[in-house]
Amino acid sequence: RGMAKSNWELSGERAAAVCRVFQEPQYGINIPGERLVLMGYASFQPRERVSRGDSPDTIKQKEARNRRIEIRKIKGAHLLATGKA
């Protein structure tokens, strides 16, 4: 059996996959790679914290909601290439 991937690896892979979708022409978005920043936070910025009293089902639900992608556009930033330097 192979080693399980860490949350850091999974988080980074998830972010990289989204960046690929934004860049690859087949998806019709075509944002140049130099205009994208990817960050994976693993378990360090959860949307919902797991509490000691949580049931196993609640823990699973919270962990699933924490596996997410957040996309932010920086105010004033132009995402699509304009051909201008």
C-alpha cells in the first residue's frame, strides 16, 4: 500500500487543479497563469471547527465542508490578458 497524502498535499493539489481549469483553453476561461495565485491551507483555515462534543457524523460533515476552494478577485485586477505590457 502507498502512503496516504497529507492534508497539505491534498490542499495544494486541489488549488492547482482549479488553476489549471482557469488556464486551459478547453474550459473556455483562459486566465493566464501569471495572473493566478494558488494557496492551500490544509486544516489551518477551517470554515467550521470540529469540537470535542461533535458526533462522528457531525465531524465528517464539518470536515467535508472544510474541503473547499475559495476564489477571490483582487479589486481593480484585470484577469484576462489584454496584450498590453
